[in-house]
Amino acid sequence: MEPHDYERFPSFSEDATLRKWNLWGYVDARDVAQSCRLGLEADITGAESFIIAAADTVMKRPSRELMAEVFPGVPLKGEIEEFETLLSIKKARKLLGYQPEYSWRNA
């Protein structure tokens, strides 16, 4: 996503099922660029796969609330902050030093 795309985000909260296909995730193009640079600079051998996403979701509703409504039978493990992404970016954080810098909430 690019900053001009963020104006659509508030409308996503009207129906939690519209963006359930990716657990309400998104990523800013500038953070994608950061991840590419980090991948090229990383001291890693072999092939690795990473999920690159924003640290938050596209929704104005808490992540736990969304999961309970749309995926009621799926347990959530560990602590999840209010609007935290449900896409695990932990591996990218650990191996690449990836830290999402951009959020639609600050745009």
C-alpha cells in the first residue's frame, strides 16, 4: 500500500469479512523497500522465506475481537496488542532486523 491508499482503510471496518482473507493485514510500500534492502544485506546463507507486513491491521477494531467474530474456533496463542498484526513478522524482525515504520494510523 501507498499513503494515498490509506484513505480507504476506515471503510474496511464496516464489514470484518471483507479483508479476512489476509487476516486484515497490509504493508506500506516503504516498509517493503526496507525489507528488500535488509534481505540483501543480511548475513544469511541459503534460502529463507519471510512475511513482510505492517505491525498493525487495517481495522479500527481490536485483533482479538476480529478473530473471535470471524474465526471463533481458532485459538490465539500468546499476547496480542490491541491492533497488532495477526501475520507473524517475528522471523523478519529476528533475522533481518525488520521494523515496520509506517502505519495508516499515523498518516
